[in-house]
Amino acid sequence: MLSYLAEFENFFGPLRLFRYITLRSAFAGLTGLMIGFAIGPWLFGKLRALRAKQAFRSREEVGDLAELHAGKEETPTMGGLMICAAVTGSTLLWARPNVYVLTALLVYLGLTLIGFLDDYLKVTRKKSGGLSGRWKLVGQAVLTVLSLALLLSFPDSSERMRELWVPFYKDVLVSHMPLVLLIPFLFLVLAGSSNAINLTDGVDGLAIGCTVTVALAYAIMAYAAGNFIIAEYLFISFIPGAGELTVVCSALLGASLAFLWYNSHPAEVFMGDTGSLALGGLIGIISFMVHQPLTLVIVGGIFVIEAVSVLLQVGSFKTRQKRIFRMAPIHHHFELKGWHENKVVIRFWILSLIFAMAGLATLKLR
């Protein structure tokens, strides 16, 4: 919205600065941070007053992990509402509206609603089981179709969004993906990233800290994709208008840092599925729109490791009746091995930063 101030540069010259994505991205990050700090204490107080507490699994279900997390029963959940308000508010203020920004917000707000319903059921039922996995997948499928319908209905994005680009290759791999491939591909990206971050959200500060590095990496990728000179130099896809997603990523970065302030150990609030499902979906749709969905496997390496650990654990137990890890997702495995929660989180943050840098390196290695 504030980007339109640049139209009045004839009346006041410095207003032309609002044309620049770099300036608006910096302010979007600061605005997301300030909105988070402004509404966080009030929102978390309301959640505590409403006794919107996280429902934990019993000792019979998780064994010794119940003792390690015994002091967290009174911590409120649904903190993802703060992130949603900060990201949405900052984006609306600083991003120039286009099809890419609208699609990102559609997916983000849609998954926030699905996650909120899941958390609400957990809180009211006082059980760890909320919305069934089937209904979550249905919601993700609906958002896949709606986001594709939006992207394919605009001439500027309709053909671009049918292209498939892969890391380490400087030309488009598939120039026109048919809908029969495009829909399931985007669904896998959205559902995969959404559920992977959801699985990572198990200890204080882990998921949101890793989200910071991923958001930073995709802010750089979005800026490169929207800049003709940089895109041509790096041999990546040039997508006019995609640079505005840099503003969205910066807003996410600022909001995530604000939430991390309260979510660091010992956490004052949990994001819940309200936050984790939506964050994963937002990152997934941005990666798709800047033609870097497969790079997300590298940039979001921690999320991939967490999801794969669950798949391996379930597969091994069903086929061999043996567990590979003491518990999955894998961060619980290290907790049960004796690592302090902070050690798990900080080491995973370090790995997340390494994965983000490796993902950015793929822009040049072509």
C-alpha cells in the first residue's frame, strides 16, 4: 500500500524511494518485528486467560519424553496468530499488490485457518488429537487448486507458473507442465513443506528459528528472480513481479524474530498448528512461484530431515516391528539421548543456516 507513495514523487522527491523493493523489504521486516512485539504480550495474555493450553501426550504414549516436557503443560498455544497478524499487516503495508503477493497471502491465511481449527479442537477437547490428517490434506488440496487458479488466470503469470526449473541446471526443464502434473506437483510442495514444519515444531524455538534462515534465503531468491539483470547473470528464471515476494519474506523474517523472542526456551507461548502449518505453506508457495521448489529440499534441510525421520520410523516399525530412533521426529531422539533441549535447538539452527547457504549456492552452480 505504501509503495503507491512513489507516485507522488513530483510533490516530494524522496517519495521515489518507495519504488525500491530493497527499501520496502527492510521496512517490512522492521514492521513485522514491531507488530509482533506490540501485540504479542496482549495476545499471549488473552490466550493464558482463556486457558488455551497445549495438549500433551501422556507418559504411556511418549515415555520419558513426558518428564522432559513436564513443565510445559501451562504454556498457551495458538501463538501463530501473532505471526499471522505481523506478516499480513506488514505485507499489506509494504508490498505492491500483484498476483504473487495475493497468492502467498491466500495460502498463508487459508492454512492459518486450518491450523487454528486444529488447535481449537485440541484445546476444547483437551486431547492431543485435533483436526484429522485427512481433513488437513483436503484443506491443502483446496488451497492448491485455488492458488493455481489464481496464478493461471493472470496473463503475466499463467505461462511462467507452468515452467519447471531444477537446481544445477541453467535452462527450464519443462516449459509447459500440463495441469495433470502441475496440480499434484504443487500439492506435494505445499503439503510437504507445511507438514514438515509442523513436525519440526516440537521443542522451544526450533521450528521458528529454522524458519528465519529459510525466509532469509527465499528473500534473496525472490529478489534475484524478479531482477532481470541478476536472473540473466545467474541463469535462473526471470519472473516479472516476483520481486515483491522479497517483501513478504522480509515480513516473515521480522515476525519470526519477534515470535522467537517469546518462544525461546523456556517458551512463553507455542505457535501451534496455527503457526506451523501456515509457515510451511507460505514458504512452499513462495518457493513454487520463484521457480525454486526443489531447492527447498536443500534450503529447508532440517525440515526434510525431521519429516524423513518420521517416515523411516513408521516404515521400520510397521515392516520390522523395530524402531530406528528412540523417538521421531529426530529432535526427540537426541533429547532422549541426553542432549539438553537448548543444545538440540542451537545445533539444528546451525545446520539450518548451513543448508540455507548451500541452497543459495545452487543459484550460481549451474
